[in-house]
Amino acid sequence: MTTPMLRGYTVKQTYTFLESGYYPPDVQRRLIDELPTELKALIPTIKPSEWYPRDHVTVLLRAIANVKRDEKNSYDDLVASGKTSPRRP
């Protein structure tokens, strides 16, 4: 079975949302601190046009969705994260 992949710009922009100031500083810090160590180490090395496992974005989106823990507010946060992502370079 083939691992689903996404371009690096998708991973990088989703992570950038966590750093954007959308959440209060304490929540932002907690979100980033709780990410898997290997993902945090990978972020600075990501190349926009390279392919990366989709699981990286899944982890980031789950972190965003779990902040509010209710459907409407989680949905709003996920939509906001998508609005900060530019279109494909």
C-alpha cells in the first residue's frame, strides 16, 4: 500500500497557522510543545515542492480541532487555518 503524501507547502502552512497568533500565547505554546518531536524537527527542513506523508498534516489538524473540543468552534478553527494557507506556489 502506498503512503498518502502531500506537498511540503501544505505541511509548512498548516504549522504556520499554529504560530500565527490566532490562539492566545499559552494555547499556541501548548499546541507546539505537544507536537511529536520528529515533526517539530522536520518543520524547519521542509521544502515546499517535496512530498511528505499526509500524517504530518493530520497531526496538525487534529491539534487545531482539539483546542475548542466542540464541533462548531473546531470547524471554525479548521476553516481559519485553511484561510491562512496560500494557494499552491
